[in-house]
Amino acid sequence: METVEQLRGKIRTGDWTQPTTGQASGYTQANLVILPKKYAYDFLLFCIRNPKTCPLIEVTDTGSPVPKKSAPTADLRTDLPKYRIYRNGELIEEVTDVTEYWQDDLVSFLIGCSFTFEKPLLENGIPIRYIEEGRNVSMYKTNIPCESAGVFQGPMVVSMRPMKPKDAIRAVQITSRFPSVHGAPVHIGDPAQIGITDMNKPDFGDPVTIEDGEVPVFWGCGVTPQATVMASKPEFVITHAPGHMFITDIKEEEHAVI
Amino acid sequence: METVEQLRGKIRTGDWTQPTTGQASGYTQANLVILPKKYAYDFLLFCIRNPKTCPLIEVTDTGSPVPKKSAPTADLRTDLPKYRIYRNGELIEEVTDVTEYWQDDLVSFLIGCSFTFEKPLLENGIPIRYIEEGRNVSMYKTNIPCESAGVFQGPMVVSMRPMKPKDAIRAVQITSRFPSVHGAPVHIGDPAQIGITDMNKPDFGDPVTIEDGEVPVFWGCGVTPQATVMASKPEFVITHAPGHMFITDIKEEEHAVI
């Protein structure tokens, strides 16, 4: 089997530019947000104050593209299959390498992703509808405010997975073991209680079928930090392109607290 | 029984200036570090990178003495029984109120404290030697380097509690539930493996008896962030005086992940 380093090598040379879903099974994938240092304190504080939506895996030293702890041989300028470049809140380009955009004042934030808890859900026999239906997970803006920090504020975005009640209970147990990748759900049941009016119209991703007798289960979603950053329109931001995540050297099970 | 707010009221008016050990049973007590904003990013990053020793409970908005999340009616300038004021790394004064030292650029960090996991240990029938012997917990500098962040670097400081092996196993289970207050031990057994040469000479606190058949169990210690800050000799720092902690509104059990 291909190692994580081999896969990152193929991504670095441009031989892999596809989404990373299903790749490097067992290894943690991460969302990426790169900001100039002047925004880094506020954003770090925002992540600390909102750990359910913005669970930090690593923050690099200013100017360094190397995630020393989670992948010391990697380079964040080249080792993601696709990036998005934003200026003043507007998407200006999608690229497969951000070396030419690099600045000495950039700080990179790697943020946990719910891929990490989906594998143990599946291993526990809990079906995941959007995977079964070959769609993207349903994501919704809620009326739950994030704790603000400096220039960063906004509503919590959640991902939703419909389940049988007994599976929902087991899913609470399983995901509670992984606080560093969103942890336990933030809500179960009535979508209206968290400000979601139409389950068929997610704000991000695709709608999925909710069968009779199933209950929607909502988790804090890694789209929240990106949506929050964009809303503040900083003059320069680099992120991963959706689905094109950074693959770390950290085994998913290493995130479990017990 | 006295409420937490009533106790903080007595502390605020100067009617309570003693250590908080054993007070407000069931409520989380916290270490306090107050730094000028120019150090706040490095220190926040240091805490994030060293969660076992520096578990963050809350970081206030710059200039605000109010911990909005953990005790919204409190004032960190008055609501601790005793503070220490440091300039350029030197202790210049111990006071019961820091209002006259307050500056608009100060950021307050509340950091978890092992008091929070000792109650569930005792409730599980695990004796805690230093409490039995009426001493302070034994704390040691180790040869385990903290992950550095900007100007902050230094070795991990650990607290040690000797236990029977079966109690040590149970203690791992219990403290794993509390990752936001140091979590699982960092070491069990041979002190030499983490650079401790003489168990009878702790670097902080008091030595305690280790009985035949007992194993020393080591946890990351909240003295680490303070020792690290002092080593970098910032021009101004306020901390709690040892044992004179901040009492939050958060129930200890609320820190448990499962």
C-alpha cells in the first residue's frame, strides 16, 4: 500500500490533483487556512473559543510552511492537491501550488475534519447516508452564534447525518472520543430549534434522504472557520479547495481521548 | 451552602485572602497568567501546543477583566485572594487586588488545574498522598521539552502522585475523561526516564512518602506555563499567588468529555 509520504509526494509533483476523500485510509485529513500574521491572534483565539467547529490540529511558526508536529516532512505550499486564493474576500484563483504566493508573514492553521470520526462510525455498522447516496454531506448555517474573537464572528455551520435513534446514541458515544475533530454532536432532532428551516436546502453540500423513523444528528462543521474568515474579508487568505485536504502523519485513532 | 458568587464576593472585598484549596467544592479552579497583548499570541500558541501542561479554560478579550464564558459576573482584577506582580521576571509585590496595575493592553489566561481531577480520584477510593500527609503536591522539572512558541520555551513540569498499580490504572481512566484539566498522565514509573534524579527533592512543593509496591504517576502540571513565562522575563506579568486560585462557575464534571 502507498504510504502517506508517497501520496503527498504525488500531490507535490502534480501527479495527484483530485479530492483526497477515501485516500490514505486511517490517517487524519485537515482543513487549511493560511492568514497573514496580523490576523493570526484573533483567528487563533476564535478557534480556541469554538473548539467544536474549529478544532486545531496544528498552527505553524510564522513564515514556516512545515507542520512540524503533524507532518514534519511535508510542505504546506505544495502538498495539497488544490488551493484557493482569496483577496479582500473574493476568490481570485484555484491553484495546485502556492509557492509563488508565499510570504514571510503567513501563518498556517490545520483544522480537524469530520472524515476522522466517520471511519469509526462505519466500523460500528452505522450507515452514512451521503456516502451511500454518493453525495457531499449536508451542511447548514444555524442560529447558534460562535463566540467572537477580535474581527472574527459569525454563526455556527453544522453538518447533518440522519440516523436511527439507536445509531444516534452510539454515534454520540463514538464521536465523544474525538474532541479534537469536532467531538460529540451539537444537536439532535428538530432542525428548527437551531434555526434550520428547510432540510432539503442545505447552505453547503447536497441534500440527502431522511427516512421515516430517522433523526437528524448535527455536528460542528469545519466550514465554520472558513465562512467566518471570508465574512471578515481579510486582504489575503489561502485555503484548501473543498475536498482537497491536507493529509497528516497522524493516525485517526491517535485523536481518541480514551 | 455558600455560592460561588458569594465566595468571590468575600474575596473581592478582602474578607477572604487565604488559599482556595477545598473551597467551592465541585467548581473548577484555575491558574491565572496576565500578560501584555504583545506577548499574547506567542503565549496562546504555547498553550495550544502544550495542552497537557497548559490546558486553556478561557482567554479574555484584550483589556477586559471579565471571563465572559467561565464566570461572567466576575472581575479578574479583584476576585482572586492573592496575586503576584512581576517586572522583568522579578517578583516585586504580592497584593490582594490588581486594579491599580491594570492596563488596557492586558490579556488574561485561565489555565486548568489538577484540583479538578483529584475529586473524582478520591470519589473512586484512590488515596492522594500529599493530601493525607497535609503537604503540597510534589512537582518536578523534567527533561521533556515543551513545544516552543515564539519567545516561550522550556521543560515540562510534572506533578507526581504515588499509587498502587491497580489505582494507577484506574487513575489513567478517570483523568482521561478530563483533557481540559491536564488529562491522562504523561509518565508512569521510573522517574529517571523523564530526567528526575531524586524524588525526595521536588523542584516545587513538598516531598511525599512513596510506599513499597507503589508506582509514581506523573501528570503535566500548571506550573509549567508560569515557569515558562518567567524564564522569558517579560517586562510585566501578573499571576495568582500559589494556591490562591480563581474559582469559576464551571462545574468540574462539565470538563469531562464522556
